[in-house]
Amino acid sequence: MGDIVINSAVRSNLQTLQSTAKLMAQTQNRLATGLKVSSALDNPQSFFTAAGLNSRASDLSAIQDSLSLGTKTLNAADEGIKAIQKLVNQAKSVANQALQAKATETTLSKTAEAAAIAGSAGARTVTFQIGTASAVSVVFDTATYATAASSAAAIESELAGLVSAGGTLAGLSVTVDGDDIAFEVASGEDLVIAGTAAATGAAGFGIATSGTQGTNGETLASARSTYATDYNNLRTQIDQLATDASFNGINLLNGDSLTVKFNESGSSKLDITGVTYNAAGLGIAETTFSDIEADVALLDTATSTLRKQSSTFGANLSVVQNRQDFTKNLIGVLEGGAGDLTLADTNEEAANLLALQTRQSLAQSSLSLANQAEQSVLNLIR
């Protein structure tokens, strides 16, 4: 090209066209990619600064996923506490029902046997046993009883001191109506009466026969046994629920702990200590309801423990959610900063392209005018 001689006006217009074409290519690339800095060649400082900002934003995005898992783990533990609290409330309801249960008394009615009374009778020994307590023997002397009624009265008199509140047969009551005598055990325990034969009549004035006597009632322990079974079943359900309250392999109610990282280096974090909230961990023992008030007290303590832990997990969840929102906003700031350094303003670039197209058109026209002088010489030669 060095051998070709062009005048200064043509050369100036040619340089302008080349420069315009280069700018147009750059502007079209920015419009196509949306970037004003697409490589280190465009602007090294902006390119590498933006790359660092984008890299940290990417790291924080991974942290954001971890924060989301931490939030769900805390949510699972909180739901587990709520469900366990419902079971504790049900157990308390069962305990209150058991507290209202009552024993059904044991009753025995007998008639003193007249044939055993007439004439002189030998000494009689009658034994009374309530439940599993030791049997108490009562010895009646050789007195002559005129009637069965007097015999019944003698039994009532002899037992008077034994059935009192502090007596050997406490809990037994004796009632006489003529020659009919009734025995009652308010606690519902079994009553067994046995006796030796009289000299002239049946054993023990006719009130003693073999085996358990009368209609046995239901003791308080027996009345509460069904409720105790229901209570212990609820206790088992608490164990199972505490085991199932896990998320992503972490169970904060079954002894696991959780560490939630808030930045890419792990220097900012929250350590969440797990608890063991099965029935044993909450202090809820298996029961027979022998002391319901003590069982209810344990349930009240468990409720207090659950509420405190729920508050602790709630505070932890609030911290994690706050950091989750902060991290999300920080990622936006980092990506926005990187964009400010590298993204092109499409409106501006579109205006630039239009201006360059106009400039190119004007330069082409100017080049045509600059060539007219040489064309005139060519026409003269012709």
C-alpha cells in the first residue's frame, strides 16, 4: 500500500472511516454481549475487580443454601416440640381422669346361723383377711347365745375396736340388722372370712365359708390401671416422635447439634446445641398412678422445659433468618457492583451506534468529495 499515493484529504477521510468502523464493531459487541468489559484486555482493573466480586457472590450463594437447610432443621425441631407438647397435654388429661377414678367397695352379707347358737357352744375362731394383708383371728368365748341376732351383735361388738380407723382391720365396716350381718371394704380389696366349727353348729356362726366371700369390688389401683396403660402408651409415642423430628439427617430433639456458617470462611457462625427430648429426657417416667400428683408435677415440668427450648430454638431461627436476608441482600450488592464495572448501558450504546452510523455516512460522503479533484483530472485526460 506504500506505493499508492493518495492526497491528504482522502487519507484523512479514510482514517476517520477506519476509526468509525472500529468503534462501531466495539459498540455492536457491547450490545450483543451486554458487557462493556468482557475481557481483561478491555479494562484489566475493572475486569479483575468484578471477577472478585462475582466470586464472593458465588460463595455466598452456597452459604445461602446452607442457611436455608439450617432454617428447615430448626423448623423441624420446632414442629417436633409442638407435637410433643400436644402429647404431654393428652397425658395430663389422662392423669386427671385417673385422679377422678374411685374404688368400688367389696360387700359381703351373711345371716348368723341359729342352729349354731342354741345351748352351750364351744369357742369359735373367725379370721378376717383384707386383700394381701395378714389375716386377723378373732376368738369368741363359750358364752351361750340365745338367738342368731345376739350372735350377730356379739360379732359386731367383738370387731368394734378392730375396724376403727387405727384398728387391725382398718377399712372394714360391720353393720348388724337383726340376725343379718353385713361387711364392707371401702378400698375394694378382696375380703376373705374363715372360721373353725362350733361344738354344736356350723363354722364361725355360719358366716365363714371357704374362698373369697361376697362381691369383690375394684381397688383404686385397678380402677386406675387402664388410665395408666393409656398414659404409658402416650409416653411411647413421645419417644417415637422425638426420634422422627429430623431434617436432612440432623435431629435437634434427639441429641444432634447444628453449626450454621454465615460467611465463606466460617469465622462467622452459630452453634445450635441439640437436646434429647424423649420421655426420659423430659423426666416423664412410666407409671402405675400410685402417686398421680407426682406424675402431674413431672408433666408440668416437661411443659415448662418444652416452652423454654421452643423459645431458644425460636431465637436461633430468628438469627438464621436475619442472616439469610442479609446474605441475600449482600449478594445483590456484590453482583450489582460487578455489573457497574462490566455491564454496558444498552441505551447509551444504541445511541452511540446511531451516532457512529451517521458519522460513517458523513465520512463516506466527505471521501467522495475528496476524490472528485482526481476524477476531474481523469476526465481531462480522456
